[in-house]
Amino acid sequence: MSEDTVGELHVSYAEYAIGFDSFLYLKTTKPVHETLTLAALVAAGYPIPNNIAYNSSPPQVWEIFRGNIWNDDPKCSLFDDTPSGNNTFSKGVEWATDYGKAKLFKSSRGRGGTITGRSHFGDLQFFHSMSCIVGEPAEETRDKILLWCEVMYKIAIGEGISGKEQIDDVDVTRGDGGKWRINYWFGGDTDPEGNKTVEYLLTRGTPYRDVNIRHRALGSLLHVIQDSYAKGHTRRSGVSNEGGYLHLGPIKTFHCYHGQNEHAHTEFDTFDTDNIQVSNLENFNPFWGARSAIDACTRIIKLWMSGTKWGEQNGPLSVLEEVFTLAEDVTAGDNDI
């Protein structure tokens, strides 16, 4: 774990790993994303015990976790679902194979690229608040991110998107002239294809009988927010130390994972979640971006709980435009850290 000093505050970097505790080729990792999500759920007043922990979370919270993990595991290959269970890890062989091939050969659609490879090394890196290529204009990256966030939030509250629609039929756009729609990334040459449902995209046809598409969509949205505050994903300006923890300002650069120093990226990969009590936010103070991520996620969860629509005044769009504000001296995507 690397550290930096801002004022008198020593801060550990974190790239926000997902938890994984059954492996063949993969190492065990700490559930950082899930722990940040639990902290935000408790802070927002979601009806779970204040002393809840990752390993004791009930199935309905695990449905949020599964969405939270989805951005890293969009083929849902890290899990062996059953009709009665949604939290049993697989051996991770398929995930490791897809990731390894993408790492070696890059990954894009139409060349045998998998959605796992594309999300980590290719044209879907905006799932992680990252630029898809070096040199991508920050405004374009931001448009892709906000498009995904809008679709996920609208699914999460049932605002015009149920998840039963085909990907091709989701009529949400961003960018000049409505350039970006989610079917831009899913067609006849991708897995899944554009004629699959959004629910299939997020669940891969899981046999789990209590699957909750709204919870999974919320979890995916929270992942994007959390990653936007991670050291390996963005460079933010206006960093300040106030109240014993860092406050991160507007985004100066979205990083690109392909070509990045993976050792350095991995070095910032996690922090020890074992002894964190999620109801005590001061426990997160030492970790770069964690409090900012929790604060933003808490605001979104409160809006979700109240059923606030996407475009309402002071609603989710306003919150996310604030989260993804670009600095005046914003630069195009790079593969630095």
C-alpha cells in the first residue's frame, strides 16, 4: 500500500478491489467496493443493522453487491449461482482466461473480445470511470459514464426502463446529436448481442430465483461513482484536507488501464476491510477518495430510496454532474497514475 501526505494527513491509495475468496489463478482480494457500498447504505438509512459486515450481509444486499461487482465481472463468471444462492464464488477460471487474453492482445468488439476484456482493457472502460483509449477527450469519457449512470439509475427506480427491454430498444442518449446509446457497444458481433435484454446483460440469465434487477443496476452505478475517486482511475484537482480526510475536486484526467503500469495500479488495489465498522466513517479517513466516494454514493442511495426521478431538481443527474465535474485544465485520457 502506497501513501502520500496532504497537509498533515497521511493517505493510503486504493483502486477499490472487489472481494474474491475462492480461486485457482486469482488471488484472494478484499471487498473494498462492497465495504464502501455498505457504508453508504448505512449512512443513507437503508434498513440494515449499523453493525452489518460483508460476510453477514443478507441476500437482498448481496443483489446490490452483485451489481457492484458486475463492472469488474460483467460475464458473471466469478460466481456459481443456484436457484437459492447468489453469493457462491466460482474458481474464476473463465474470468482469468478472458482477462489474461485481453491483457495480452488488448480487447475490442469484433475480434473475439469478451465483455470482461473490453471492460478492463477496451472500449467499455467507462464502466470504471476510465478513458477507453489514450487521448480520448475527457468530455467524451464523461458522456459515456453519464449515459451508463442514467440507464442504471432509471432501471433502479423503474423510470421507463424495466430491464425486460432489448438493449437495442433503450432510448437514452448522450453526446452531440445523441451520439451515444448503450446499443452502440452491443450488436451482432458482441456477447451479449444487442437483441438480448438489459436484464440478461446484467445477470447473464442467472438461475437465482430472487434476482433483483433494480438492486443490481444500483450496484453498478455505485461502482462507477466509487471508481471515479480511485487513484488509478482519475486524477482530480483541488485536493484538500478538511475534517481529517481528503476532499477530492473536479476531474483533471481520466486514466486508461491499457498500457498503464499494472504493478503500480495493483499496488493501489485494496485496503484492509477486516476491521472496518461501516457505520463509523472515520475508519475510512486514511484511504484516498474513500470518504468522497461514500458521500456521493450516500446521496444517490437516498434519492433512490425516495424514488426521485433522474432529471428532477437536485436529483441524481445534478449529483452525478457534480461528481463528474471536469477541471478547467482538464486533459485527454492517459495511462499514467
